[in-house]
Amino acid sequence: MTSLNKGTRKVEVKLKWDPSPLGAPASDLDIIAATYQANDPHGSPAYLVHFGSRSPDGTITLNRDSVNGKGLGWDEVMTLELDRLSPSYARVVVGVAIQQTGGRMTFDDIAHPASLILTGYTELSKSDFSGVAGSTAATIAEFARHGSEEWEFHPTVRGFDADPEDFAQLMGSRPS
């Protein structure tokens, strides 16, 4: 018998923050999604989706990108169509990295950062990053499937002290 539970199918990840004060370096935050193969769910990402790249199959897209937090409403928005991902992928981790071009910045240096994760109109998670205030990057969500087609959501706000490139390689690692 098959399950009637559809699991988490399509998700929207939103990110916002206020612009830096006048005269201060611009604060630039980026949503990053990393996909992991079923045979290596905590290894190196199979591929990354962020401001400069997209998923090869179009299942994960960055719909809105800001470099300074001056947008109205949500500054960055990413859509994940988990139900369309190939069965070869068993895990997707979503994180937020702060660009470090103007000097070291942590979430504590960013004015009013916030994330929101939705499936349809249902709120799965939200964060103000206060739990990782001293970090330069953080994971905010994990989606996993174990032998079935149903994706499960796991809220995972976990801080990292890494630049965006290093964070992209570390974000799917097991917590130490």
C-alpha cells in the first residue's frame, strides 16, 4: 500500500535585512542551496544554487537577489521544487552567507536579518539569526528523504565562521 502523505513538495525560502547605515560598507547576504547524492548525503555537494548559478534541472531557482538589502519586503527569494528532484538526490541543505568584501561581518552586524521558509501558505520556520549572531554564515533548513519519495523538513539553524565559498562546502557536514 502506498502512503497518502505527500511530504514537503515545493518550498519558498525568503531572506531580508535592512540596508547598512550611511557610510558603512553594504551588507550583502546570499541564500545558498546545496544538493547531496543519496550515496553520500553528508559529503561534497552535488551542485550549489546561489546568485551566480542555477540547478541543472531547474528544480531550485533564485527568484530575487539583493546586494544591499534595499528591496521592498523580502530581499532574496529561492524556490525549491523538491518533488521534481531526481531520486539520486536525498538531501538539500539551505543556508545564508554574508559576503565579506567590506571586512568581516557577522549576523550581529546586519540590521534586522530574517528568514522565512514556507510551503504554500504554511510557515515551516523563521529565524532572526540571534542564535548565531557571531557567525558569518548559517544553515537554516535541511530537507531529506530516506528511501521514499517523501521529503521531510528539518529546521537547522547552525552557525559557521567561514566565507561564502568555504561555507558552501561545509554546510552539509555533520555537526561536530
